Amino acid sequence: MNSVFKALAEPTRRKVLELLRQRPMTAGELADHFPVSRPTMSAHFAVLKEAELIEATKIGTTITYHLKLSVLEDALLGFAGLFGFGAEPKAAPPADPAIAPKGPAE
């Protein structure tokens, strides 16, 4: 889970994930959205791949990236669970028969 949050800590990588939510994109298409060098983008892609947030397919010299939502969902649910969000509501404790209301007398 740490690698996921490390990947999400950087605004450029979060924007890459937003773009990939729309559709798979090539490395060049993604890089065109950012004012950074291609090697810098490659480093961002490597961090995202290491966290398993994206996957790459290579055809010839073209690399296309795809978003892997299941990993992101698992990380976010796990993180939320640490704080009790999304957890099943706790069942009410059993009623104390000494203070339970009595039904109609028979």
C-alpha cells in the first residue's frame, strides 16, 4: 500500500491517472500534457507501474498505458478501513433482560 500512496503523492502522477481514466493513452500522448522532459515522464510511469496503478503494453516502439483501478480501489478501501470508514456498522449489544420492556401480560 505504501507504493500506491508514494505514487499518489505527486501531482503529475495523479494527473496521469486522471487522463488514463478517460482512455488508454500512449506515453507520447500523456507526455504532451506536461511541461517536463520525456525522461522525467518515464520516471513517473515507472513509479506508477511499480505501484501497479498502471500497466503498459508495447507494440513496436509504441508504449500504451492503461489504468488499473482495482489496485487503487483496494488501497483506498484499506486506507479508509484504518479509520473505520466503510466498515460494517457494529451490531448493537444484546439487550439486558432486566431492563427490557415487558410484553403484554398473559
